[in-house]
Amino acid sequence: MKKLLFILSICLISSCGVLSRKQTQMIQDLSMSSDSITYAPSMIINNLSEVRQERAIYYCASLNNDKLHKQELDRVYATVNKEKKIAIKCDKGVNVLESYLRVLRSLSSTIRYKSYGTEIRGMGRKLDSLVDQEDIKTTSYFSAYLTESYMRKRQIYVLRKFIVKGDVLVLRTCNNISTLLKNEDFTDLIENERKGLDMDYLTYLRTKKSNIESDKEYLRLKAKIDNTEYIRRRCISSLNSLKKAHHKLKILLVDEPEDESKTADEVVDAIIDLNDQCLKLRKLYE
């Protein structure tokens, strides 16, 4: 019985290549680092909407006509609501990327295959406590080992197939988001808010006396506009890093390169660059 189970286990392990612990960690690092990228597009739109709404209050405060005052506030409110809907649409597109990264993280987790072996080992211990026969004990432990190995094999098979399709998805999604963020209309939108804030605050100062609170708010809004531009640029850099890192990972895990060690080093370098870009992006959210 022992010999048979040993032979079966050797056949099972040799029938499929396995991912090393380092390779598995690469996948986990890539998927976890990229989380901050998915927040950027809608955050940019929401930040600009907030600036537009706040600067409108400065402008309205300078108006002497109550009707015009209310009309201006209503106009800004309607515009902000439209922009919120645009932000929701951006989120839907980004959610595709976010969902892929979440599933990738789940598929590469060791918990997915170890849980089956752990469960069977637990059942084996219960059986061992009732039956004190060596073959029964051996069978329970080998069954757990075989189950864990088989689930590991299936996990790697599914993971490689998933990464192949995911490479196309990551490329297209990253390119689409980058195109949106690089669009001239998008950059003009940020610049318009910068100029609009300056004009509206000057109009406010001509009719109202300056006070500490209004000055603080003006400076806060200027900083938010600058921060929004930084987020836009950093997000574009992070998307490029994600594309590169994911494609390198796909080459390493699926294409079986001739110089595997060199490709592995390239993947590590790409993920380090991705981590660096995403960390800088995450700090801009604080």
C-alpha cells in the first residue's frame, strides 16, 4: 500500500510543472500593488467637481442679485451631478481591471490548494484515533498529500490560462485609461479649474473683505488642483509599469523562456518599479 501511494504521488507531481514560492509571491505582489491605480480616474473627476463647487461659492458670494445667486448655485449643482455620473462610468471601466487583479490574487493564493489537504488530514486524524492500523494511518496522510498536490496542479493550470487572457485585458484596459488621462480635454479641465479658482476668488475679494477661513480654503483648493494633476501623471506612469510587469510575468510563467533566471530578474525589477510608482500614487490619496 505504501509503495503504491508513493508511486502515485511521484507520477502526479512529475506530470505538471509547479510554480516556485518566489513566482507565486511575484503574482501576489503584482496584484496587491496595483490596487491604488484603480481609484485614480474617478478621484480626479471628484476632486475637480469639489473645486468647481467650492469656487462657485466664492463667485456667488460676490453677487448682489439673489436670483442670480441661486441660479448660479443651481447650475453648478447640475454640473457636479453630471460629473459624478462620469466618475461612475470611469469606475465601471476600471472595475474590470480591479476584478481581474482580485481574482489573480485569489487564484495564486496557497490557501486555495492547502485547504483541501488540511481538511483531509483532519479527517485522517479522526480515523487514526479510531483505527490503530499502520496502513490506515499511512493512507490518510498520503491521501491528503495527493489531494493537495492535485489541487496545486489544477491551480497552476488554471492560473496560467488566466494570465494569458489577462495579459490582453491588462494591456487594453491600461491603454484605455491612459488615453483618457492623456486626453487634451482632460488636461484642459484641470487647467480651467485652476484659472477659474483664481478668477472667482479675485471677484470675491473685490466685494468682500478677506478673512482667515476663506484664505485657508482658497489655499486648500489650490493644493487639491495641484494634487489632482500629480495623481493624473502618476497614474499614467503606474499603468505603464503594470502593463510591463504583467507581460514580463506572463513570459516567465507561460512562455517558458530560454534564460528563465534572467527573465525572473526582469520580472522582479518590473514589480519593484510598479511598487514604487503605486506607493507614490497612494501617498497622493492621503
